[in-house]
Amino acid sequence: MSARFAVGESVKVRAAFPPGHVRTPFFVRGKTGRVTEVLGPYRNPEELAYGRDGEPALPLYRVIFETAELWDDYRGAPKDTTVVDIYENWLEAP
Amino acid sequence: MAHDHDHEHGHDHSHQPHPFQPDLEETPLTHYQVMTQAVGDLLVEKGVFSAEELRAMVEAIDAKSQAAGARMVAHAWADPAFKARMLEDVNKAAEELDIDAGGIPIRAVENTEGVHNVIVCTLCSCYPRLLIGLPPDWYKSRSYRSRTVREPRQVLAEFGTTLPDDVEVRVHDSTADLRYMVLPARPAGTEGWDEEALAELVTRDCMIGVTLPKSPNA
């Protein structure tokens, strides 16, 4: 399976709130970050959680965000960052 | 209530019940504890493995500590080529030291002068157990999981780790298929130390990223 996004590309996490087992944390939904690594295909956890085979596998990405962009009143330093592993079905072009 | 302690039956006042630690059996089992026990019993009954094998496996998992991770970090400090291989692929690098890091891919994230890394799993408690042992209770707490992404510098300060604003605090939320460990920076003042001595400085908490390695002067 070829990955849709490349290292360095900006990506936006879908602002979706589906029911069920989802491994995309709420605090990055709707936020824009940058791909730092394409980790390869991993079986879809949203399917695996219900005893299915998780196929087709999804490309998994490491996405880095500026922490101050994630929280309105972030009190840390402006250069602080947060890296989250996100499956491709949650990412779109910004 | 007045008591007449001269009276030989003066102990008729009601005693406050003494607080006691509940027995294990008095703590209700959760659904998954019951299921785990049932599946374990069934597998033993069916002869998939023996009770002794099951016991030994639990014992082996419980016995995991930070020692393997510390040995890898110390070797990485001593050998830059190994460090590069470890940053590339922790599981493979572990094999070089006869350490079994397991089948789940583990990444090491390196602390540098400008970046301090800290690991959290906001969704559950993912953790590289084979390299740094069982996670501490606080790692699994909702407070650590929610606050480390929300206010990492305050959380670090509570662990005694205060970082200047020109150091980037980089929080890694390991919510998916990989596990993460921090490769701390080698403390100054350890030039010429052998790996065994270096490994003594590498604590579990500094591989989670909530602290720095022990000071060589301590």
C-alpha cells in the first residue's frame, strides 16, 4: 500500500467524532500538523477492536504539532511540540 | 457521653470500627479480570500450556525491569555507531546486546541540548515493558495521561524537572502500534566511565522522560 502523504507534508486531522473504538486522540482532531515519519502499514485498530482482521492495513504516520496550536491557553514555551501516531484514514490535505 | 471508668463495666461505649485493609477477595473482580482467569484456566485444561508454564511466564513478565533499557542507553552513550543503529531500530539494536525487545516496534527518541522528550499514552498505557519493566501506576493514571499533553512543563516540574523555555518539550503520545522510550543525554562528568557505571545513572523515569539521568556526583 502506498502512503498518501510524505515526510514534511502538512496534514489535517479530520474533525470527526464517530462512535466506537478510535485511536485518534480528541485533542488533535481538526488540528494541522506535519508528517515526520511514515511508519508503514498497520492493521486498522478500529476494526481489530471488534474481532475483525483489520484489513486493509492503513499507513501509519508520526505527525508533529505545535503544542500551542493544540490548546487555546497553553502555558508552556512557544517552541514545545507534540507528536502523535495517526492512521491515514484520519488525515486529509489541509 | 460521660464514662465512669471506675466502674468495672466501664467499657460499654461503642468502639469505632478499626479501619482495615480489605482482603483481595473483597475487591470485586472486573469483567476482564474474570475473563483473563477463565481463558487462562481453559487453556491449561485444554493442554495448550501447563499451569507451570503460565506461572513462569507471569513471573518472567513481572521480573522485567529497567535494566535492559539502561544497558542499551549506556551502550549508546559509549558507542555512537550503536546509538545510530538504536535510533534507527531499537528492536534490532537490542539483539546485538542479547536483549529481547519483543515483536512490537520500539522507537528511541533522543534528548539533545535543544529538545527534551517525554512519553505518554493518552488513550491507555502503552509502554515498552520488555526494556523498562512494568509501567508505574502513575503512568497509567488519568491525571498523568491527560496533563502530560495539556501542561507538560507543570507535570515535569512535579517530578523535579524544570526546563528552560529555550528547550523544546516534545511530548510523544504513543496511541498506536509503536512504543517509545527516551534516550537521555549522557550526563557531563562521566568521561571515561565504563558502561556498567553509566547504566547505573539510567533510571526508569529518565527513559519515560519525566526526569534526567542521575547526576554522576550524587
